[in-house]
Amino acid sequence: MTATAEETRRRIEALWRMESPKLYAGLTRLVRDLGLAEELAQDALVAALERWPESGVPENPGAWLMTTAKHRAIDELRRDKLLVGKHEELARDVASGQEERSADLEARIERDLDEENLGDDLLRLIFTACHPVLSPEARVAMTLRLLGGLTTAEIARAFLVPEPTIAQRIVRAKKTLGEAQVPFEVPRGGERAARLASVLEVIYLIFNEGYAATAGDDWMRPELCEDALRLGRVLAELTPDEPEAQGLVALMEIQASRERARRGPTGEPILLLEQDRSRWDQLLIRRGLAALDRAEALGGARGPYALQAALAACHARARTAADTDWARIAGLYGALGEVAPSPIVELNRAIALAMLFGPEAGLKLVDALKDDPALASYHLLPSVRGDFLTKLGRFDEARAELERAAALTQNARERALLLARAAACGEAASPSGT
Amino acid sequence: MRFMMIVKANKLSEAGALPSEAALAAMGKYNEELQKAGVLLDLSGLKPTSKGARVKYAGGKATVVDGPFSEAKELVAGYWIIQVKSKEEAIEWAKRIPFEATSPAGEATEVEVRPFYELEDFAPGPAVESAKERAKKLPANAGPHRG
């Protein structure tokens, strides 16, 4: 049985997704240059695409790719030496240093890449791709490409931007990392917490772009959620002692468990309390609760991601919407507001308190937030206000708020839902026939 | 996309023999690899069919047949659930299962790779709606992953 060229191409694509993060990570450690490492890895991919359709896929494709890339690295190095030789006068100052460095490098390249080191290399790669010297957009693109194994085209499609934009972003990011001389290492000491926060933020950004698409016609792009979950699980494995990495995984697993329930038959969004809970994915919920247990066992119950996961867990544990433990939810939002103060957290606390004590109580809290500049263009504020006003029977005011929310959201599906609720308020305010 | 890698039974698994130290170590390493790659969702092993039974339905009647059952290659001995990007990727993972360490020498072992139905597989229609209605009547925690 021989595979067709197309079958082999698809196989290579799959293998690339599995192996490329290891290649990038191992090679960057070897040559100390992310840009060069990426070129070497890409060369190996090109070689595979050329040879495998003819020769068949080797027994251990990962090792083949790594060996090929290492040989390219040695070639590159020899050419470099040659260059140094040719421009001897010019290079005199650096020659001895270069010579030493090259010999060292060649020895390291010849040595097999140790499996033991792989985890460390991957972790270094994650920290480098998410380095704060890069813009959030660049961090997202670098992380998806280097660690998620996505192609530039796939990243562009996921974020609905033209492919050259992403390609440019990646080129610039590598340049920035080079110019800033960002070392290929796992940060230690005081720096580690802030750098880890940056990594977690990037992964959650990717998840959220998939979970609540900020733009476009689709309410969700589940593939991005899966990419983020995979990255989060990888990170949690690499940093088993970091409670917030566990907390983030817990949060994403539980949120993803609702994927099937949060869209109606025509793709319209369905709000949490109205979802059919039998459609929640119990496997993901179980995984999320286990991750939350780990975060708490590590002493991280008060971390922002663990707190958000605990909130998601409250909903996951309630068999029906009416069973929701709103007192616990209000308390968790209170705790979250202490560690990560935000008017959005306060808005959510207002929703929980309204569930406990009625819409009047919620409205009072929300009105206190009305003039917060951070919420000026945030559609959920008028949306929530509109909801409280509807429950209080103040339909005219409710309609105005819901229409305001509709005008503020960027998501077409959500806008339609808000406008429908506004129209319902309009009808309630002036029943048909009058 | 989710896939189930279904491991078929062999003489050892059907005899209820516990895996050797070496087999356990090899499988442990493989499972760890799946986990480190962020693709493993769930896994379990099943006891031999001698501990189970079949319920056959015909003509509105149910008949119970106790195990063991003979056709080892058709029997399920365990499974992994993985989340990957493509069928090709699932197959690559299946190829890496260290069966040489776990199956009896000379005996062929098989693993079946099957995709899960995803939401996108169902076009909205009356049958889907009625299935959803039925699903609503089940307790919230029903299903293979209780709790």
C-alpha cells in the first residue's frame, strides 16, 4: 500500500504540529537564536516535504526532523566560520571569541538532544514567546506558531486578519526579541511571577478570542478554544507547582464544557442561566474540577484564575440554574475584586447579589458603576442594567439600555440577541393593539 | 476534534493477567507523553469479558449472555480519548502506543481510531431537536462521565 502525495502531505502536517514545538525549543537552545532556529526547523520541514512523498515517512519522524535540522545548523556554522575567515581583518577582534563559541556550539549540536532537557526547553520557549517586550498580539501569534504548531495562514484565519499581517507580526517579534537580547531561559526569582502572568494572559487571550469572538459573525471559534486548552495543559504539565497554571486550565476546561450549550440551532448565543445543562460536557467539567483541586492544594485558592475557576465551578456543580449558590458566587467575586480589582468584577458581583436579594439591590450597585470610565463603552453594563430594569417592569428604560448595549457590542450574534430583548421590552411597554 | 483510540483485547488481557512491570512502565511513559502534549482527555482499561455480560435484543426480548467471549480481536480492552487537530494526528498518536511491550510475543494487537460526533456534524432539523428534547429529560449528570 503506498500513500498518495496528498495523504503524505496531510501526515506531514500532523507530524509538524506534534514535533515543531520540540524542534523550535531544542534548536533555540542549541543556536541561541530564535530566528535562526526557526529557519533551521523550516528547512527540515521543506526537506521532509521533498523527500517523504518519495521515500516514505521514516520510522521516527521527530528524530529525522531534528537530525536534519542539526545538520543544517552545522552547515550554517561552517559557512559562518568561512565568512569569518574571508573577512579576517574585519573579524579579527571577534575571531577568537567566535572560534571558541563555534567549537562549543558544534559539540553541543553533535550531542543528542536530551529528552530530559526537552521540558525545560519548551518552557523557555513559552516564556520567550510571551515576553513582555512584545505586544499582546505578537505574543499570541508567536505562541500559536511556535508552541501551538499552527501555520501563519491558520493563525490569520483564526483571527480574521490577512496572512501577511500575521507574517509581519512574527518577523517583527523575532527582531524585537533579538534586539532586546532576550535570553532563552526560564525566569527565576522575583521576575518569574510577572513573566508567568504574561504567559497565562496570552493563553487566556487565545481562549477568549475563541470563546467569545470579539468580532465577526460567529459567536464562537471553538478551534481557538481547543488550541488554548492544549497550550494551557502543556504549561500546567511543565509547571506542576504553579497554582495559577492549574487555575487557568481549570477555568478553561469548565468554560469549554458549555460550548455545546451556549449556541442555539441557528448559532445564536444562549446565556448561562438559560442553557440546557444536560448538554454541558461532564468530562471537561470533571477535568476542570480536578485542576481546580490541584490549584487549591498548591495553596492557590486566592489566585485570580483559581477564583474565576471556582466561580465557573459553582455553575458547573449546580444541577439547575435555580440551584446556583449565589451567596458563594457573590463572595468569590468579592475576593476576586480584592486581588484583581475591576469594575467588571463589581458588575458581576452586582448580578450575583441581584439573584440573592432582587433586581433592586443589583440596580443600586450597577448605578454606582455607571460613570466608571473603564465601562463607558462596555456593552455588558447597559445589558445588565437593562436586565434589572426589565425585571422591575420599567420597560421603557430597559429598552433604551438594551439598545445602547446592542450599539456597543462588536459581535453580530450578540447584537441580534440584545435587539430582540429590546424589542420584547418595547412590546411589554405598549402591548400590541394599543 | 476528539478521537477515541480503542484498544482490542488479546490473550493476556482476556486472561485478566495484570501487565508486567515493563509493560506498565512503557504505557506509563506513553500516557505521560500524551499528557505533556496536552492532548489526553481520558483513559481507562476494562476488565476481561469473563467479568462482564452481553445483553442481546431481538424481537422485543432481552437475553443475557455471560462472558467470556471468544473473538478476542473484536473485544474492547480499553481506550484513550484524545483531542487533536486532525485524523492524521490521531493516527500518529495511535502508532506510538508501545504495544511491543504490552502484547504477548508474536500476537498481533489492534487499536481502532474513531472520531467523536461534533456539534457541527448535526444540521439543525426535527430529529436533532427531538433528540435534544430527550436529552433534556435525562438527569444533568447522566452519561459515561458522571460526577
